Amino acid sequence: MEPAESEPGDAQIDVRGLTRRYRGSRGQPDVEAVRGIDLTVGRGEVFGFLGPNGAGKTTTVRMLCTLLPISDGSATVVGVDVRRDPAAVRRLIGVALQEVGLDGTQTGRELLELQCGLYRIPAPAARADELLGLVGLSEAADRTIKGYSGGMKRRLDLATALVHKPEVLFLDEPTTGLDPASRITIWDEVRRINAAGTTVFLTTQYLEEADQLCNRVAIIDDGRIVASGTPNALKAELGSDVVTVGLPAEHRELANKALGELPGVDRVTETADGLAVYVNDGAAAVPEVVHRLAEVNVRPGTISLSRPTLDDVFLAATGRRIEGGTPEVAA
């Protein structure tokens, strides 16, 4: 099920020139992990923030959640200035970070009732039951958390972030390390949470995840946003098809020049294994690609044809593929 196309409406998150700078050590220059980014997230969206490890995703989330100070720029969450009133922001948001820190000696029900108490939620037992049902853990409610699988712990962490019915939920790489079945379960929970009215800010390095869940995305690389828009619009900008050509490194420069001269080729980009050729008509382009390579005495290892993906968008924007690739399977 693809998410609906949307443009940002009533802004729940508004960021302008957001920068996070770390002081260099031993006379080294300061390091900017996030470099003056702008973004807007509309009410009711699932917004995807994509990039490889070290790109600045988690640093951005931690600033928006008031866990890291902002070096420069401005940010508002649900209309509240993050720098001026961080306590008010924390009351309005839910946060599930990469590190799942749960007390393994508690049961799922005990943890949620404790969280309800901290937020002074009336009828904590009823709210805990409601949340356990939402994330599909009712049958495991009275088991200790140390016996939960990785996917169950992620779902319980989601539930703790939803205790106080936040207007915005921040999810920082919620499916990292999960097996495929657990990933799909988390996707379903995110859809249900969003359908109930919660705006979701999702960071991920898994582009399929963003394609499945997000109304709009922004791609960050080396602290800067290099592309943004709806997934379908970003993919459409690349042309209709991608011809992937497997080539050894020593043949790529010659092949790149030769293929770039073909009619109907929009651009040619080097990949880890060869070249990606963006074309208007893939079926017509494949034989032309084979013929042109033969003319310059280059023999491809493989040739494949596909529709553009968000991975192709990232490649076009940065010149390399995202490092996340296929999600790891948890042991």
C-alpha cells in the first residue's frame, strides 16, 4: 500500500537554517554535522528523513527533540520554539530513538502503567491496555520484557512514546536490525498511529521503508539536504527507466562518455558496480546500449532494466548509493 501524495499543509515542524556544530579537538577546526538545513513537515504527514550513517539524521532529530542544543538557525515543533521553550516541546512530542532502553525485569504492562503515571495520565491501566492492543502486544502484556524479541521491544518502545498522545512522533531508524517480518509489523504500526492523527517524523537508511510509508521525504548527505519532495515526484524527475550496466572500473570512463551521447539518455551515473543510465524508454534503450558498448569495444558483465527507485534518486543527488542497502536480519 503506497502512501498518499501530499504537500506540506499546516506546519507541525518548521526548520530554517538548522545547524549543529561540534568544537574541534586539539586545535582542529569545528565540525558541522548539520549544515543549515530547511524543512517543513505538515500536519498528519509521515515525513521521511533519509540518508546513510553519519549523514546528520540522528543529530537533526536530537535537536528537534531538545536533546541537543542548536548551534544556529531556528526550529519550531507544533508552533513552539525549540530553543526558547524546550519543556513545552517535550510535552507535545513522542520519541523512539535507535537505542531501545527498556527494563527487562518489568512486564510490558508494568512499564506502560509506570509511564502513564509519570505523565499523570488518568486511568493508567486502561491506557496501558489500549496501547498494548495498538501495538499488538496484548497477549505478551504480562511477560517480562527480557523475554521479548527485538521486534516486540521496538513495538513496546513505540507504545511508551505514545502514552501521552503526542501530536508529533519522532522515530529514529525504528527497524534497524529487525528481521523482514518484524519490519513489516512496525510499518503497520506506524500506519495505524498516523491514521489516528499523529504526525510522524521518520529517519531511515532503508529506502524501501520510506517509499512504503512516507508522504514526502528529504535526503540528507554530509549534513546538507540534497533532494526533497514526494517519492513519486523525485523518481519521476529521473526519467522513466534505469538501465544498469555492470562494468569493471577501467572501462567506466569510456562507457560513460559513449552512452551519454545516445539519443534518449538523460544522464549516466557511476555506481559501485558500473553505470546507471537514465533513459526515457528502457525497452528501446537496452539494445542501443549494448550496440554502443560493442562499438567502443566494451563488454558489459550484466545489463538490467528497472523503474527508478529512491535509491536511484539518492545516487543522482549524491553520486553514490546509500549505504543502508538491505536491512540486516536480527539474530
